[in-house]
Amino acid sequence: MAMEVTQILLNAQSVDSTVRKHAEETLKQFQEQNLPGFLLSLSGELASEEKPVDSRKLAGLILKNALDAKEHNRKFELVQRWLSLDMAVKAQIKTCLLQTLSSPVTDAHSTASQVIAKVAGIELPQKQWPELIGSLLSNIHQVPAHVKQATLETLGYLCEEVSPDVVDQDQVNKILTAVVQGMNAEEGNNDVRLAATRALYNALGFAQANFNNDMERDFIMRVVCEATQSPEVKIRQAAFECLVSISSTYYEKLAPYIQDIFNITAKAVKEDVEPVALQAIEFWSSICDEEIDILEDYGGDFTADSNVPCYYFIKQALPALVPMLLETLLKQEEDQDQDEGAWNLAMAGGTCLGLVARTVGDEIVPLVMPFIQENISKPDWRQREAATYAFGSILEGPSPDKLTPLVNVALNFMLSALTKDPNSHVKDTTAWTLGRIFEFLHGSTVETPIITPANCQLIITVLLQAMKDAPNVAEKACGALYFLAQGYEDIGSSSPLTPFFQEIVQSLLTVTHREDAGESRLRTAAYETLNEVVRCSTDETAPMVLQLAPIIMTELHQTLEGQKLSSDEREKQSELQGLLCGCLQVIIQKLGASEATKFVFMQYADQIMNLFLRVFACRNATVHEEAMLAIGALAYATGPDFAKYMPEFYKYLEMGLQNFEEYQVCAVTVGVVGDVCRALEDKILPYCDGIMTQLLKDLSSNQLHRSVKPPIFSCLGDIALAIGENFEKYMMYAMPMLQSAAELSAHTSGADDEMIEYTNLLRNGILEAYSGIFQGFKNSPKTQLLIPYAPHILQFLDSIYMEKDMDDVVMKTAIGVLGDLADTLGSNAGSLIQQSLSSKEFLNECLSSDDHLIKESAEWAKLAITRAISV
């Protein structure tokens, strides 16, 4: 069955594109016509020592891709395809793979490691290939170092592919023993030690029982800490990566080791090369994450002696940890501001300092202030930048009472530095710090305002001036202005920004037209800020927002005029279209919110809609999403008048609902169907057959991302509410779907947090659908159509009440549905509700809720139920 593939594999890597394409085509045909033969040929190629390394490596890679894919449905297909292959063929392939582990050629054995792990990932959960782990472990005692290395690599990949419950504890113990022995300082070969250390990183999730055993845990920790001292950089880095992983997986087991770990990390941060030092800082960032989560989960309401599983490692380490982190802030790189992906010691140290501030709050301030005061005016830019970065990093966490007096002193200094400092790094960090000040210490919730009539004008003047600076500085200045505007969101009548509104908008538009606006995300930042300034503006500036509308429309129109663009330019063009649609959406929402401006704004509605429809002609998912959202806002603003756009718009609505690949577009479109239903009410009827067909198709498809399903259920409710008793013809399709989804989502036993969160979204969507259907049929002669469904709905409410894991949102919707049911069905529902297992308990629980929205819903439901029962 196997055939000679060496030359084809080499041709597939040829520089000559004709040769390459022909080879790729041949491989594709071979795979389609004879899969077993194809896989056998590849595994034979990979295992053969006579073959060239390039063909062996590609053979392994194609094998790996025949077993796994990123895309969920494709992955499932490949797994099923492998499982259905003939046993003898699979056995032969696996023999070749295991044989390749002994190859002296690194590329061959390391590729084989990955393929073995992929096969194991498919077979071990099916209780197949039980002898694999045993045969790998017997390899460990072989003499050639490269065999040991390849085997440890395989064990590492294997732990990455399969979940811990697939491997029994006895085998886990053996794997860990082999890995930890491979890490030991006695192991003379560095390649083996490195492979072992990386394998441990993947195996940590399997070591729960071993970490619960003091002796075994001590041993593992000792070996990891010793490996951080290896002369080989890669081993030190891998060992610190293990420590980082242990810090989150086994936080509660760290107390006996934390002092030693502090000493090791402090030494690495001071003396080691950057990749190692970064991991050493990451350890403390990870401890902060753990403690922030624990303290948030328990809130501030625990007493000193309560059993909160927080060990306050950060609090205890503060006096030594903070100086160590401040020291790193002085290790900046010359060009870090220009490079978006930059990550270095100074940035890692500042990030960690910010997490420490969030962990310990006020206690960090006196430890950082002396460093700031000492360095903020130094002639060396590094010291000024480090001091500014330190200040910006501690603004989230400590209380406003502690920070406000310091900020009041620092503010003028910062404004002056942003204008006059000769160094671009310092300006960049200063603008960022101002943004953090406005984000955390400015707004309706802060008692003492830091922005006053006395300094407001200066702040705006400085920020608008900084928007003309280098792109990275200008981008940070836009960010600061964004939070400045956001702080006045709830101000009501008169905003301190009103006198400067025209000037701010003009400056932001100027920034979007800068030649270099493509650098440092500057153009995007300017539009995001413009949107925020408009969103948070007050009625006084509405006439100016009205003038902004045609300006943005013209810009969008210009991007649609047909010039021939390269793919790179087209990419930029699409990004700009998305930003402009987003900006129009905010303008529509702002002007549609009050009757006076809405009336004047309507003169633009036809042109705007026309522009959005033209945007759909360009193939780009992000742009479609932005245009859809903007059309939703337009539908909401225009109300029943939106009907005139439906004949043109409908085909794009349908396209959006069919877009499974770019599921975000699909999700947004579903939301817009809801907006259009609310705007048009029964005028949407002519389009409902098409929309309902597509929505039901979406629900029954397993190709569509699961996150889109909850909003689709809600959307059924929006449609029912809009068309009332006309929904009758869809009942026979919609109700069974709702019922089966309800049964699926009722029980969550054994699910993880992510699954429970999704289940609650699903329940909420289903309940919103029921709610819309009941409210839609209210007062119609056809309400009796709903009676047969009532027992099932009450049973669903019972079962989710019994599960005790619904969130507040579901609780509010659920009690609302109980009320809708009583309200619409009246006496027909009364007896059913009285027979229901838990509706009385559920109602009482909601009536005494702290959440006023739940309480309100419950009071309304109680009224409806009382009426239904008394009839």
C-alpha cells in the first residue's frame, strides 16, 4: 500500500512554484484516493534513516496535520477518520513512530514526538494504545542521550494533549519520576535536562496527588529550584516557567518555599539574562493575580481569623519586592515606544508593580513615593521616565483618599513635562500616566475632584498640543482625553468640556488625517476618543454633533469611491471604514436620543443608510460588523420609518445570518434583527418567513459557534413581541427547539465555570424567547394556543431553580417569565402555577433579593399570579 514519496515531499518544498504546486496536488490526490496508503508512506518516510532530513520532517508534519486541526468541527472529523482506520494500518504507523524516537536526527525524532502525542490524544481517551506510556518509560533507561531526550519530549507533548483523568495515578507517578530524574543535576546531558524541565511544565496539571504529598512535593520543588541555577540559559528559563505555573496551580502549597523562591527570583532579576529575568518577575505577577482573585472572591468582609485561602505573600514580601521592581524600571530600551509588541524588563517590572498595587492597596504608596521624588527631575531621561512609570503604575489599587493629595501636587508637573520634556519616552509615559489619573481618580464616583474650573483649560490645551507630537505620544494623549471625557459621562446638564467641544473635535479629526496616523494605532485611538467625546457630550453641544455627521459621512463616502488598491492599502481602507461606521453609530445614538435633535438629524437618514449598504459590498468581516451595529442604531432612532429601507437591506440581513465562518458578524446581525423588530413592530411581518427560516437553520447547525445561539433564542422573543399572534405559524418549529434547548440547559452538574457561564447565557436566551412569545400573544383570542406549553415551561423554571447556579440576570428573566405566563394565560395558568414544585419558593426568594431589578420583576409577577389565581 505504501509508495515512494521522497521526491514528491522534496518537490513540495521547492523554490520553483510550478514544481511545488504540482507536488502539493499529487500529495492531495494520494491522500484523497488512498488514505491508509498515504499515512503509511509518510510514517515509513519519517522512520527511515536513509531518507533526507527535509522529506522526513515534512512527512511528519503532514502526519500531524492529518490528526489535528485548530477548527473545532474539522478536528472532530479528523479524529473520527483516524479511529475508523484499519487496526493493522494504525499499528504499523505507531511502530514507525516509536522507532523514529531513537533516530539520531533531531528533526526526525522531535517531529515523531509531536505526532505520537497527537495519536495518544485521540486513542488514550478511547482506552486504546494502553501500552504506550509503558513503552516510552522503558526508553528512558536507554543509553544514547538523544533517545532519552526524544522520549522526555514525547511525554511532555503527551501531557499537553490528553487530560489528566485519562492517565491513571500509577502511570502519572512513573512519568513524574522519569521527568524529575531527567531534570536532576546528576544528569550530565543538557539536552536531556532541558527536555525534562519542559516536560515537567506540561505534566504539572497531572501532579495534584503528588503535590498533596509533602515528601514528593519537597522533592519536585527542590529539583525545580536547582534547575533555576543551571549554567544553561534555556534550562534556567524553563525552570522559572515551571515556577510560574506552580504559583497559579498550587498557590496554596507555596508557603514553605516562598522565602527561597524570593531569593532565587531576586538574584535572577538583578543578574540573569533578560529571558530568565522576565520569568522571575512573571512569578510575582502570577502570585498577585492569585491573591487579587482570592481577595475579590471573598470581598472585604472577612475577619482576620476567617479561613480565606490567602497567604498574603505579596504583603509579606513588599519591603524587598518593591525596591527590586523599581530597580527594573531603569532598564528601558531605546525604541520600546515605537514597537507595539515590545516587552522587556522595565515593562514587566512596571506591570508587576501595578499588580502589586492592586493586591495591597495603600501600603505600596509610601514605598514608591521616595523613588519618584528622587528621580522625577534627574537629568538622565531614564530616571525621569522610570519615576513617571512608577507613579502611573500605582494609580489603581490604593484609595482615592491616599492618592488624590499626591495627584494634586503631581498634576501640574506632569502637564509641564508633557509640553517641555526633551525626551519622547518621558512624554509617552507622562501622557499614559495622565490617562491613568483620569481613568481611576476622575468621575462622578470620586469625592474630591482633581479637575477643577481652574485647571481644566490647561489640561485640554496640553493634551491637544501633545496630539501633534510623535505618533506614540499623540496616541497616549488621545487615550488621556478619552478618560477625561468619560469621567463626565453622568454629569447631566453642563459639562466642563462644553466650551472646548468644537476645538477638541477639530483636533481629533486633524489627528486622523496625519500622514503618520497609521503608526502606534494613532488613527484608531483618535476615532475611539472622538466617539467617547461625542457619547459623553451633553445637550448643549448637540448642534455641533449634528455638524459632525455630514463630515464623517463625506469621509466614509470617499473610502467607497472606486480606486484600485493593493491588498495592503485595502486592509487599511477597511480599517478606516470600520472606524467611520463606528463613529456614525455613536452620532446616531446621541442625536436619536432626544426628540429635538432626532427631527433635524432625520434629513441625513437616507444618505447614511445608503452609505452603509455600499459598505456591505466590500468583503471584510470587521467592517460588516461595524456597519450592522450602526444600522441597528439607525433602526432604533428612525422607528417605524425604517420600513422603507427593508427592501434594500433585507438581503444583507440574510447574508449576515448565513455567515457561519465569521460568527461575530452573525451574532451582531442577530442583534440587529432584534433592533429592527423593535423599530418596525408588525411592519416586519413580510420579512419574517425568511428571517425565521434562517434563525432556525442557525440553531440546528453544529457549524455555528455556540456563542451565537443564546442571542438567537432572545431574537425569537423579539420577533414574537413584534408580530404578536402572527407568530402562530412558527410555533410548531420554534417551540420544540426551545424545549430541547431548555432540557439541555437545565442541568449543569459537574460543569466548569466557563460552561456554567455559557449555560446561564443559554437559559437567559430561552427565557427571553418565552417572555416575548407570551407578551406577544397577550389579549389575543389565540392565547389558548400557548396552554399546552405551560407545563413544560414551569418544569424548566423548577429545574433551574433546583440547580441553584443561575446568575442574577437569569433570575430576573426567569421570575419575569413566571409573571408573563400568569399575565397572558390568566386563570388557565393559575392552577398550574399552584401545582408547580418551586414557584412559590422561587417567588419569595426573588421578593427578598438585594437586587432591585429582581425585586421589581418579582413584585410584578406576584401581582400577575395573584390575579390569575383569584379569577
